Amino acid sequence: MSSAHVQDTRLLDALEGGNSSTRLKAALAIGTHPEPGFVDVLVGRCAIEPDFFVRDMLTWALTRLPPQITVPRLRMELRSGSAQARSQALHTLSKIGDRTAWPAITRSLLHDADDDVARSAWRAAVVLVPDGEKQALATELATQFARGDREVRLSLSRALVALGDVVEPVLRTAMTHHDPAVRTHASATERLLHDPDAGFDLALNEARRVVALGPEREEKTGC
């Protein structure tokens, strides 16, 4: 048995170790000296790794490998029944940034019932979307206004803001929605678009105030 094979076996064993520090070091070592043969192991570990920092290192290790090897494997993972597997695959695709993966960001992923998967899909989508499809993506993302808790809503707002001015017509439409929660979220996103330094909580509080005033007061205040 060659020394290289022994080293590979040790790294694979370390990736499954009970100590997160050991797994982290193994992922770092694999990424430092990337080998295509580790792709399946890295992707598989992403699906079950409980530690955030180790998962992030696994993603980094995958970005060190050629996209033509990693992207097809990650696209397969998007069909997994495991929410973590889908979420991590989306996260890694967003880090790789290879736009050939765009067709794999399906509507079902953007609407995934698991919030972490949906948030990862939104982030991946805005990185991978072709310029000509940004408007359609903005329209799709806008259907998720008022979804989830603060972190979910912030993720959606950030994704829409990242698309740039193309989202403005979509935001204006959402700001007339019958649901005040949708109007509030859309209004907060619109404020962030024009003033990124405002902060989400401040923008959200101001948007709630404006929505609470009602349409007539909104017109009088120029909002």
C-alpha cells in the first residue's frame, strides 16, 4: 500500500471522527491538496455533518476542485430527500459560482418547505442567474414575502437587493398587496435597496409604521 493511499485513508477516517476539530483539520487537508477522488466523500459528508464550521470547510474543499467535476455531483444532490444535503449543495454551488448550474435552481427549491433550503436557494439563485432572467427571478422571489421569521425575511430581502434596480417594479407591486405583512416586508426591502446602510430592523420598523398609517397617509408622507 502506497504512502499516498495510507494518507487518503487516514483523512477519510478523520472526516468521520467523533471530534469536530479532527474533522475540520481533515477537510482543511483535503482542500489544501485537492484530489478529484474525494468529491463524493466531501459531498456526502456535507449532508450529515453537524458542525457549521466543518461544513464550511467542506464547502471550501469542494471549491478547490474543478467545477466540471463538482457541479454535476452537487446538482444530483439537489434532488436528495435530506434538507441539509440540498441546503449545503446549494450553498456550495453559490460559492463555486459556475453559471452552468443555473438550470438546477428550480422553482421547487426556491419554494422549498425547509427554510434553510429556501434561503440557500435564494442566495444561489442571485449568484447564478443570467442577466436576462433577473426580472423573472425577482418576480418568483417576491412570492415569498412575509415568509418565516426575521432571519428568513432578511435573507429574502438581501437576495432581492442583490439583484439591483430590476426588482423595483416587483417591489412596487408587492407594496400594494392585500396582506399588510407582505406590504411591510416589500417596503422594508425597497428601503434597503435605496439605503443599504439603513439596517433591516430599522427599515422594517419604518415600513411597519408606514403600512399602519394606511394608503392615504402613505400618499401624504410621500411613501
